[in-house]
Amino acid sequence: MTRMQTLTAALVTATALLLGGCAQTTQAQAINLYQPEWGLDSYEQGMRAYEHGDVEAAARYFKDAYTFSDAKAEAMLGILYLKGEGVFQNAEVARAYAIAADQRSDFDAFDYYQQRWNASNESDSAYLIAWVLANRFSGQARTDYEKWIRLAAEAGHSEAQKDVVKYLN
């Protein structure tokens, strides 16, 4: 891990820890909707919890997996922070998680979010794809950033709509 990646990971962790107490829970979220299964790692447990709608449990599992350097968990934390599911909503923290996950040599956040986009046209995935590409610092990545940020905006993502106005007009 490079010094920049280490600093990015430390910044993401510190920000999440400092602001982590800001999450608000509803009565429905307070009920444990997901029962853990033996033999699954923390990321898999987090995905199961997320699929069952227990976003707070999912966030706990993803944070646990993140402490063990699980890049997929880091990418999912980007989604959770962007949506404010199980954690406080913060687009900057979400982007930091997505970019940090993409900086790992063993993981491609673009591919991960693109698979989510292809499965559901989820505007949050398109938004994070745009920021991952913007961070890659190449001419083609800039063109691709514009494509994905516009897709996210057209799909109704409010942060993407603000970014189109701010950066592309």
C-alpha cells in the first residue's frame, strides 16, 4: 500500500469514526431483521443483511470487513454513506470510500459499481463510478466521468445533478 493509499484509508476511517454517531435509526431499523449465518465472512454477512433490508447490521458487517482490508466492503460502505443507510448520509465520505477501494491493487471499484449499475440502474452506483473515474487522472477517465455523472443525474441522483451544474456547465 502506498503512502497516499495509507493516508486515504486513515482519513476515511477517521471521518467515519468521528461522524459515525450521527446515524439516526427508525423503529423498523432498530429491529434485527437479519440473523447471521455460520461460515460466511463479514462482507458476505453484510451483503445478506443488506439484501434482507437490515442496513444497520450490514453497515456493522461491512465496517468489520473493512478493518480486515476487504475492498468490496469498502466499496459497499461508499454506497451506504451515499444513501445514508445504516450510517449518516455523507456524499464526501461515500466518495472517499469508493476512491480508496479503487486505489487497491487487487480491486477495481469501477467494475464493482458497474455490475451494480447493470443489475439495477442504481443512480448511486453511476455516481460513484463517475468519481472513481475522475480520480484516475487520465483523459479517457475524464470523458468517462462525464458520461457516468450525467447518467446518474438523468437517473435522478440529486448529488450528481448538482455536480453536473457545478463541473460540467
